[in-house]
Amino acid sequence: MKVIETVVAMRGRRRETEGAVGLVPTMGYLHEGHVSLVRRAREENAVVVVSIFVNPTQFGPREDFKSYPRDTKRDLALLEPLTDVVFMPSAADMYPEKYDTWVEVGGITERLEGAARPGHFRGVATVVAKLFNIVRPARAYFGQKDAQQLAVIRKMVADLNMDLQIIACPTVREPDGLAMSSRNTYLNAEQRRAAAVLYRSLTLARELWQQGENDAGTIRHEMTDLIGREPLADIDYISIGEVNTLKELHRIRTPALVSLAVKIGRVRLIDNVVLE
């Protein structure tokens, strides 16, 4: 496994690479969810590249960029058996002085996470486009947990005629259903117990739909009631939307995305399930 820390060196390595390249973009502090993406990339490509870059442009001024968890030594140890190249550029290399070019995806970024975190998806789309240009993968791998991010990237790739496949991989969960996330480390023991309510509410939504309920308002009401019984939980949003555009549905027609953002104490968590 080779660790590369500059854009110039990564491009040089890419020119020497033969066969399909699979890219797994990450912000580090890896967990089993990330590793599952890397395993999938290993199965489907001759060369696997994992990027580790905590992207400053997708964090708002009051968000956790400086405190975002980092453990490079542990990350590299996890990647060693599965990865050919780890690309770890600096912010100064990715965004040099006088940098002023951005990728903005319209429509789909205006709701949910986009409304809650202005500018977030501009930062995401820009850094992912840059990684695609630098690494030139045949396939790139993303987790379903960040469903809106996945939809934004798919839209960007389609609209800009980028020559690669976007591969969505299932959300990896803890035994109680909580989606694995680097931000779970912010939770204390009591908050961690409370956080399981996110998946319980999503499970309830799926069960209601499977029982024949197709009124989105009714399902949202039942989810809200369940989460409301958890005193540490504060709902940011609950959405039942069309899976590609995320436009809210009144009557559920599949596939549909049930997604939510909930604060547990001061920690904001997101999760989703697809009804199909």
C-alpha cells in the first residue's frame, strides 16, 4: 500500500496504473461502514484508491471541522490489507491560494441537508469532482446512509457527463440499528442509548408501509410521536420523498426515501431507509 500526499504525485501514480480503478472517498476516522465500501471496491477493480481528506469547504462556520475525529495511524492499519493507494492531500494542495472555482448542483441541494447546512453540498460536489479528476476512477463507492449526498453526486456525474459509475453500498449498522458514523464518537453512554430511536422510527415507517399505509403524513406523524417519547431527541426534519429528486410525497409511490435528521443532545445524526 502506497500513501500519496500531493495531487502531483497522485496524478503521476495514476498515469502508471493499468486496469480499472475503484475510488472510495472518505474523511477518515474509518469504521466498518467505510471498510465495507473498500471491500466492494476490491472485488470489482484492479486497483483500489482510498482518499482521506477532511474537506473544509463542506463545513459551516459553526460546525465541527476543527474537532472532527481523526486517527490516521488507525485508518492506515485498517486499509493496509485491502488498498493499493491512500491519497491524503492537504487542504492547501486541494484549495491553493486564490482558489475560486465551485461545483453547484441545483434543485436537489435546496432541501433537507442543503436547507439545514447552507453551502454544504457546494463543498461536497466540488471536492468530489476534484477527486474524480485527479484519480480518474472507473467506479466510485458511497454509502447509502448519506442518501442525499449520493443523489447529489449521481446528478453531478450525469449532468457533467463524467465517465464513471457511482456505486451505492448498504448502510452498515450497529447491533441496535444505529447507522455507523464517525460522529457517533461524540455521544456519551446515555446519548448513545437514545440514538437508537432513529432506526426504530425508520423501522416503524417501513412496517406501516408494508401493512398498506401509503399516506406520508400519517407515517411522519407516527415517526414523530415515537421519537418524541425519547427525551434526549430533538427532530430537525423527517422526510418522505421521491428517491431521486427528494421532493416530498403526499402518497407514497415506490421507490421512496424516508430520511431524517435528529439531534441527540448536541450531536446531529442522519439516517434513512428506502421503501421499494
